[in-house]
Amino acid sequence: MLPSNTHLLLAVLLLALTSPAHGGISWGDFLGADWSDAEAMMRENVSASIKNLQKFCTTDVESLCPNGKADVIDNKNSETAVTTWTSSSFERHTYKRFAQVPFGFGDSADNCLRSEFNQYESVGIHSNRLTPKCYNWIFKTQDRFNLYHEREKGDDKREGFVIFSTLFGMGMSAAVGYMIGLYQKEHEDILSFSNDGRQESRKIFALIALSIAIPACIILFTCPRLLVLMSITLIMGRAAQWYIQKKEDTSYSALSGDSGLVFAAIPVQMD
């Protein structure tokens, strides 16, 4: 019935499925979601864990890793490894695995410490190479990073759902606006000479307005910005129908004026 709206909905589906795979969550933030705040809090936990890891694992690096003492003395990245997680320029999906997360001792010392951690886990408490406090803070850092990484993936899915729902709602609002214009035009043509018909038309429009107002109130309470977007597309749909109808009426009037037809009035005597 409305091919333009069909194309719009297909475009909506395509955008929603391809948008947020590895991007940000700006659309959810725009609509009022608190996902960014939750992720920032989890990154602070990771940062705090790395800071404690550096405190309790320095001795382990010096004693277990080749050139460990030199790495600790010469290392200048310890602070960066902590602050990068709380920086405003931090990019989501920077680290996809715990093996990529720097501890702040330098690449060689970090790899050495990670290897000792893996060995400690595989051997168990019988391994006395890694101190328990160092192991505990590496374990906590890993656990908090995994929680954050899962949160990132979950927020990506939520972002995709929000984009799809928003664009789908906007597309449906435009379709509703278009159909309201069609309904109004049909009733103006059919019922323009009937007072009862006009009253019936007003009742129907009142029911339509009520059916729109109820979900609009719910959306207003949950997400006012979404209601604004849907209202704009509703008006755009109505304006599109008015423009198309106006263009058709103009074309019809021009065709009638150029047809060369002559209408004659025949008087009729009324007794």
C-alpha cells in the first residue's frame, strides 16, 4: 500500500543490524541510558586492581623475572597502565582479552608475571614461586576485566536493540501520520455534505487521538527524547501525504482544464 514506508522500514532494519557492532553507545546515552556511567565505574575497578597489582607484585617481578629489578627501576609506564582506564579518551574495545592488558612493568616483565600466574593456577597452592597476595590481585584484575568486557558486549547488544526500536518507532510514526492524512481526505470527500457524517468522523478521530495519546504518555514518562523524535516523524509523514495529495489534485485540475469538455446546464421545471 505504501511502498515508500516499506523501503523506510527495510532501511531501518539494515541500519540497526550494522551500526553498533564495534562502536560506541552514544545513541543509548542520547536517549538517557546510564550505560556509559556503569562502564566507567567498572573501568575504575580495573584501574584500582592494576594499581594494587603493581604494589604487591613488584617483589615478584624483581625476584622471578629476568632483569626484573632493571625493569622495575627503568619502567615509566606504571602510571599509564593505571590512568588509561579512567581517561576520558579511553576507547571501548581497546582490550579484548586479559592477555592484552598491561600491568605497568613493561612488556617483558608483564609477560613474565603473566606466565608465572598461569603456572600458579595450573600447579595450585603447591607452587611457591608467586606470592599469594600477588596472585590474588592478578586474579582480581582478571575477574574485573572479564566483567567489564562482558558489559561492553552486552551494551553493544542493547545499543543495537535501541537503535532498531527507535528507528522502527520513527518509521511507524511516519506511516501513521501518512495514513491519518489518507483517512482524513477520504472522510472529507465522502462526508462533507452530511452533518451526521461529520459528527461520526469527529468521533473516529477522537478515538484515533486517544489510541495515540496512551502510548505517547508511556513514552513521555520513560524516554521524552524518543517521543520528540516520533512526533517529528509523525508530522513528516502527515506533511508527505499532504504534499502528495496536493500534487495529485493539481495534476487533476490541470488535466480537467485542458480536456476541452463542455458541461451544459439543462433547466428543469419544477411543479
